[in-house]
Amino acid sequence: MKKFVAVLFLLLCATCLQAKDKPNPADYAIKMHISGSHIEPYSGGTYLHVDTNLNGKKIELTGSAVTYKRIDMLLIPGDYTAKLTKDGQNPDRAWFSQEYDILLPDGTTWHCYTSGISE
């Protein structure tokens, strides 16, 4: 009986560890080039800002900074894929706000939103 309970417990633990599925790369069809990144601390936390070229537009994206061993990390410039998660484009096309999930090389994602745009 003890062996059965131990095996059941191990199976349950393995299932819990696998519960967070990695994203499907096929869902990330938007290509973007990140040309720079910088960190800005705020009273509520630290934000990462990245400069991107997305469909010919220069857009700044902002999201929560990723911390590793108590160090805020920068996103390395390069080509990435993303998916649009929220599109708040105004019908008159004068205002817009979008949110993205960017697929990172390790299979994780970084959630961000538009915080700037230039020509």
C-alpha cells in the first residue's frame, strides 16, 4: 500500500510540473526586430522598455522586467516572433494601443504593451 501511495504521489507531482505547457511557436507569426532595451525603475517595480521595428513602424514596448538572481535583465537585440494579444485600435486610426506576447529563445514569453511610436 505504501508503494502505491508513493507512486501515486510521484505521478501527481510530475503532472503538476508539466501543467505549464510551453507556447506553440506556430502561434507567434508576427516578426519583429528589437534594436535596443533599457530598464527604468518605478516605485511599483521595474519596467523593461524595448525599441522595436514592427511592420515598418518604430514602436516602443514596455512590460515588467525579468529578474534573475535579484538582477533585472535586459532583452538582447535581435529578431523575435510575437503574437498580438489585445488590439485597442480606434476606428478613426488616430489612436491605438496593442499588447503582445514575445516568444523568447528558451520557449518562454514576455508580455508587453505599446508605450511609444515614431516614424
